[in-house]
Amino acid sequence: MTTSHLDLTDPAFVADPYPALAELRATGDLLWHEPSGRWLATTHAAVTRVLRDRSFGRLWTDHEPADVMEPFNTLHRNQLMENEPPEHTRMRRLLQGAFGRGHVERLRPGIESLASEMVARLVPGSDLLADFAEPFPVFVIADLLGFPRVDHVLLRDWSQAIVHMYESDVDQATRAAAVRASTDFAAYVRDIVEHRRSHPGDDLVTDLIAARDAGDAKLSDDELVATVVLLLNAGHEASVNTFGNGLVALLGHPEQERRVRSGEVDVATALEELIRFDAPLQLFERTATADVEVMGTPVRAGQVVACLMGSANRDAGAFDDADGFDVARDPNPHVGFGMGLHFCLGAPLARLELQISLRTLLDRFGEIEVTAAPRRPTWVLRGYESLVCDLSVTG
């Protein structure tokens, strides 16, 4: 089955993709999208099948012209997310300890303290993204890596320039900005790495260097740099967009907000619905490494399947009242952090950050009213440009 009418760059689709995604799901589990030359997995069953099936891999292809795009290509060619076993296994094993649930839980006191300090500085008319949600996860991951917090604006700007490449039909200016950011970001990380070689610290970069220099070559120099850049990019973008999308959804449903504020529904449970309802990552690609059948549709080796994560999260076949917003939803089998081999390594840290930031914000302010919330002109990474709010301090 094919679909040729859907324009993934149409401003109306970007503003609200969910009606069009519902039409796609009603048409079929797996649809051929002629404009992009790839399959679209539309339903929860199809998306989870592709993400779990080892017949599909995350296969990197360099952007062209390769000589111009090399700084961007190098960062992606050597990172965890763009590799399959055995490279993926080797890199992920090295990082698992730092992002395991037990280690992450030990970070809680420091993250709670940081959140309280930052929320206390918010005033009526604050932009909750620029003043809180954007710097907060950058500070957390910078502390983990041993990077100076004062560089958070540089890190954020580089990250945003790089991830804009993940959208459909990027223009030449976006490509040029991504190359510049990749060059500058990589140079920054290499300088940090060189400093840590002679001045070890209690941080993840020092641990990665120790593993790299132990003689077993667990990470090449390029892999070390690419890994650090990935951790900063992923740790920042997903958290910011989840916070913004989720908070707007919560505030737009006052009865659901009341249930969280009162403690009737705990923040950890509510967070899963915030992730599901308006997915921060709408699309994740996988490539067939062999001929395979998905939901009765044959997919040839080399063909790409775009898993529509936001569509899967609104599938009535997997969720009761799928378009409704229910903070007490349980179970909640959303695919917000992916699934299978490429399940988000940083999910425990992201969940902890978001639970703490949301709880701290609601405890501090008895009333939060959104006065301006322009959307970003992007769809794959769905979020807001800003979130300006009137705030009333509790008590």
C-alpha cells in the first residue's frame, strides 16, 4: 500500500500531525511513502515490531558531498546510535554503568538541589524553556561529563544546529550550520579530553579516557569524541521537548493537573503520559538488512522504515482513549524512549530529571498560565521555541 499525498514538511502537518497520522493508521500498518522513498510504520504493533526485529539495523550513510560534510559525518559514523553490534555492543557496555538505574538514583540529591535553585529564580513572565528546561539538563549532563556549566549556551547552540539535520528536506544553510557546529563541538570536546588526560577528575570523560588508554582500545579517539557529543545532544534535546510538550498538555487539562498537584497521581506515573501524548521524537529510522515481512508487507533488504513514534503512541489498538490525556494511565506502553537494541540508554536519567523538574515547578507555583508558546518549525524533533508563563508562588 502506498501514500503519496502526505507532505512531512507542510506547516499544517508540523503544527498538528495527529489528524494526518490517524488517517495513515486507518489506511495500514506499513505504507510506502513515495516522496521520501521509504516505508512508514504507522501503528503501535508495526513500530514495535520493526524496533525489536534484528532484521532491521541502524545503518549510517554519509551525507554528501562527503568532503564538505565530513565533520558532521564523523560524529555520527562513530557514535552509539548509528551503529549495530559488535560496535554498538562494545560502546554501549562501556556507558551502561554511568546510566544504570542505581547510579542515576545516586545523582538525585544534586539534581533536586539544582532544580530548586533554578526554579527559585523564575519570575512572572519567565520563559520556562530558556530560563529552566533548556539549561537544566545541560547542567546535569555537563556535571556528569565534567564540563563547565558556564558553557551551556555554546553546548545548546551546537546541539540544536546538529539535530536540525534530522528533519526532512533540510536546506543548505542548515547543512552549513551543522558542519560548523560539528567542527566546533568536536574541537571543544577534544580540548576537554586532552585536559582530562593530564588532570583526571571524578567524571565520565575521565572514566572513558581510562578505558580508552587501558590498552584494550574500547573506544577510538573519534568514538570518544562522538560519544560525548551524542550524550550532550540526546540528553538535552529530548528532555527539553518532553518538558515543554508535556507541561503544555498538563496545563491544558486542568482536572489532570489537579490530580498531579494533589498527589492523587504521582509524578512518575504522570510523566509517562506526558511523554506519550505529544512525543518529542516523532520518527526513528531503521534499515532492513535482509528481506523481511512486517505485518504482512514484504520489505526488501536496503529499504528504510520510518517508525512514526507519535503515531504509535496515539494508536487505539494499544491505548484506550488514545487521543485522551490521562495522567493515571497504567499500563502505558509508549515508545517515547524507543525499544529493542536502541532503547534510549539515558532513559533512567531523563526520567529522573523530568520527574524532579516537574514536581519542583508545581510545588513552587500554585498557578502556571501559558501566555506564549510558539512551536518550533520542526516535526521529527517536536517541541516549542519558547514557553512564556505567568507564575503565582504557592503560599
